[in-house]
Amino acid sequence: MAVSLTGAPAMAGPPTGDEPVSILLVDDQPANLVALEAMLQPLGQDLVRAASGTEALKCLLRQDFAVILLDVKMPAMDGFETAALIRERERSRHTPIIFLTAADRTQTSALRGYAVGAVDYLTKPIVPEFVRSKVAVFVELARKNAELVRQASRLRASEQQSRELAETRAELVRDLEHKNRELESFSYAVSHDLRAPLRRADGFARALEEHLAGALDTEGARYLENVRESTRHMTQLIDDVLHLSRVSRSELRQQELDLSGIVARCLEQLREADPARSVRVKIRPGVSATGDGRLISLALENLLSNAWKFTGRREDATIEFGTAQVAGESVYFVRDNGAGFDMAYAHKLFGPFQRLHLAEEYPGSGIGLATVQRIIHRHGGRVWTEARPGHGATFSFTLGRARPQG
């Protein structure tokens, strides 16, 4: 019967951590087994004895071994036959076998031993230190192999987790993109359908104003003007929502853009719409970039309109457009010396319908900067701002690689 000398339980697989590995000692002579045990005890491993080839094969059915020390001359089944059967089993096909013999020292026997898969063929008497050093090599090899198996298992588990996370993320992204498309389509449809009743409301108000011309007192005229102003404001709000929706739905068309020229045209239009204003303009010449001309123009129009609006109460109003290199990246900016705002509320600035000033002071829908952010993000860039109350604001952005339509 096979015996474990350390009392350690039989192991079904490779060792883990600092656990001892198993070494199988096979000899039909008890004295030889005792001698082998004495030689190998200093290694501190689990030494398992087998008194025959049959017992050795039974041990291999229960556990794996780092190395097998196998006597050649045994009754019933000799070491060569035992080794051949060990090699037929898949799990022990590559287990190192060291043959030990005292009776047959011929070269033919050694060659036979190597032929059945032995890693060494030692003749007795055996030098203990020599045997111990050889076995120690296979003990260390077994430990390293076991660690490789554990690492491979952890790697497979990590890869599986990564695949599952990637699949989950991809599914969430697809679901989010689908919901975004539905929401954008809904916003577009609703906003489009709201235009008709607003046009009718404004038309009826205008017709009533013309029909009652001269008959309305000041209060009545003011009421009608309020109705028309509200419809115009709502129409503008719907137009802004439609712009925001189209930004995400439209296909990007990349081209070389003259940003300085776009800025100059935008500011000229603002001057024509508000000729009474005196605004000092500084435009850095020759600033160019790659992007969708229609969308980038819309983003700059929103930024410049904001700067124009929030410098409205300054006699020395100044609006500047320029660029700078920051960490090897081109950063574009629109700067003004207008009302500014408290940076504590900057996180709200790019959300739709978010306002940091009263509508009575500075009218607007609160969608312009949300549109700017969406355009810049679609171009793979970033947009941010710096400001101080009463000292103006600077809106900066980058233009990276354009993102495909989602």
C-alpha cells in the first residue's frame, strides 16, 4: 500500500502557494525506500512510498507528482513496464522519471530506460547529495509549472471578464445610442409640429392688431405685443432645439476651414443687426482647422453671439478670437470682457436650458452652449470656460478626430 510520509492529504492537482509538492518513491525493498526517504527528507516535500509498480500506478490515479524515483528490478512488473504504463496516462505523460538500479549497469539497460521516457538513470550505490540536488531541480520545476498554470487560469478568467464587460458595455452603448436616436427623432418631430400653431397664434394676433388699429387703448396694444413677443420667443426656442437635434443627426463633412474668416463674417452680421453698438474686435489672422464647416460655423456663431450679448452693457466692449498651442495641441478661444459669471456654477453652463443670468437682463433660450458642446464633442474635441463676474469670459475648445455618427 502507498504511504505518504508527511501525513499530507493526497492532492488532485498542482501545488499552490507554499504547499509541498509530491514525490513518488517506488521500490520493492523497504530498506531502499527508507534510504531514499532519508536522502530526500531535507527537501521538506510530500514523500509517497509505493512497494510495487501496481501501487505506483494506483498512486498516479489519485494525485500528481513532481518526480518519480523508480526502481528497475521489481517482481511482477519491473520499472521499465511501470514507466511505459505511466507514459500512457495523459496526466503523467510528462512526469519526470529517474530510474534507480543496483543490479544492471549495462548501457543497454540505460538506453532502454531513456527509451521509455526516463530523465535520468542512476546506479547504486547513490550519493545522497547528488540525488537530492537532482530531485530539487524537478521540485522547483513543478512549482514553476504550477505557477504558470495558475497565471494562465487567472489570465483566462481575466480575459473572460474583459470580454463580458466589453459585451455588456457594447450592449449598453447600443441601447443608449438607440434611445438617443429615438429621443432626437421625438424632439425633432415635436418641435417641428409646434411651429404651425405658433405661426397661427402670431398671425391671429397680428390680424387682430390690424383689425382693431386705432381702437385699442395702450393696455390692449401692450397685451397683443406680449402675445406676439411670446410666440416669437417660443419659435426661437423651437429653432434652437431643432439645431441641437440636427447637430447629432447630421453627417460630418470634413474640410479645411478658415476660422478667422468665419469669425469675421459672424461679427459683421452681428454689427449689421445691432449697428448702434461699438465693439472693439480682435481676430488673429490665418487661424485654420479641419472640421465640418456648417457645424463649426454654428458653434462659433453661438460663442460670438454670447460674447456680443454679454458685453452689451460695457462702453469699452471687446471681443477677441485667437489660438494657442498647449502641450502640442491647438486650442481656439473666444474671449470677451462682458458680464462673466461665477465659476462655481460653470458645470451648469453647457446643459440645455441652463442660464446663469436672468432672461430679463440677457435674453436667450439657454441652448446655444449645449449646441456648441455637442458640435465640439462630435469633432472629438473638448470645450471649457474660464470667467469672473464683471470681468468677462473665455470659451476655449479643441478639435480632435471627428467621431462617426452614432
